[in-house]
Amino acid sequence: MKNASGASTLLVEAVVEGIQEVKGKDIVHLDLREVPNTVSDHFIICHGDSGTQVDAILRSVERFALEKAGEKPWHTEGLSNSEWVLLDFVDVVVHIFHKDKRGYYALEDLWGDAASRRYENVA
């Protein structure tokens, strides 16, 4: 069993606020700490309706993570096409999908044994 971390909780909250700030859709937090053999403790998944909104969510998450949790992503992927952008904060991984791609990858189903929480779409 992985240890709970106050820093991770603060980062999860900051990420969710960043997504809500720019009206990211269908926000889900998967707590993977009780799931064996995971690469991260938390996944946060959301989507935007356009490439422009995906980019806005990315920028907002980066800003909120830095301002509220003092964290910068260790690695970022998917910036070239804005269909699936991944922000890797190590213990927390943020998946920002374009609406058309989210259902195809179905991460919530893939990690269905994780505890999950859904958030309101707007702050």
C-alpha cells in the first residue's frame, strides 16, 4: 500500500481548480494508491471541446499547480496536436483530452478498480 501524501492532496486540489477555472469538462480523480503496480498515486482526467480549450486547461493547470502547490510538471506530452495532453507531476498525472478522443482511450474503464471522484465542471 502506498502512503498518502499531503503534498499530493494539495496538488490534486490545485489541478482540479485549474481545470474548473477554464470550464474543463467531466473532471474525474482516480485515487490509485490502493491499486497494485501503478506508476502514479493519482490520475486526474478531463476534456475540452476544442484544441484551444485543451491548451487553456493545460496553461491553467500549470499556473494553479505552481501558485497553490508550488509544483511544476516533471514532464509534458501531447502538445503538438492537443488531442491528449499529459502533465506528469510524478505522484499526480493529469490527462487532458480533446472531447473526441476521451471515449476512445477510456482511462476510467482501464483503471476501474481505483477509487474515483467526479467534480463539478465549473468553479
